[in-house]
Amino acid sequence: MTPVTQTNDTTVRAAGCVLWRRSPVGGLLEVCLVHRPKYDDWSHPKGKLKRGEEPLSGALREVTEETGYTAAPGAELPTLHYLANGRPKQVRYWAAQAVDGHFDPNHEVDRILWLSTPEARDRLTQPRDRDLVDALVRQFEHT
């Protein structure tokens, strides 16, 4: 897909999170990936913003809708720009720690996985999403 760097009235605006937690066994960093049956892909929880919705609010709403988890937002991660169905799309992302919740399959997401960062990078369908895992890891290296 061709990268898109500018936004205009036709740009689809979306937001999401790289949802993370500490593994219950060993305390290692784990990332949550969602499987969307409509596209048969693995990605980070994300979705289109509602009219007038702030990007961070939309990102946290999407996390809850797709994974069943509430999340505490952290640092903003790189914004992705690409073409989707021939239209420019801009997706803003944040690192977000899973706080509480439980996953129930739904029409948008039928499975989630909690994976180590190397496993998450390997499982992600879109190469551009791997950069977000790398950005999350860099956040932890600096703290």
C-alpha cells in the first residue's frame, strides 16, 4: 500500500492502542492482538472515530469494544498513514496498559492473543503494525 502523509476531508480518521500487560507468569511484557474474522487478520485494537470524538477517547473505546478490557493510556505512539479501500487513512495510536476485563468473542473480533513482543511482531498481518510494537518496546527501554 502507498503511504499517505497528508489529511483532508476524505481521510478516514481512526485510533487504537497497543494494549499491553505484564505476564501473570514471569512478568514479561505481553501485547494483545485481535483477530478480525472479516479480514482474517491479526492487528492491534483500533477503529474509526465517531463524529466529534477525541482520538484518545476513541482509542480507549475501541480497546474496550474489541477486547473487553479497560486500559490506562500511556505515551502516544507513531501515527500510521496508509490507503484503505482507495481512501487515505490516518490511525493514531497510544500505548495502553490493560487494567481490568475479560474477552468475549463478538462480531468484530473472534479471538485475542496475549503474546511476547517478538511473537506479536511475527503474528501481526500488516508489517506497518510491527513498528508499533517496536515503539512500545522503546518506551519501556527509556523508563
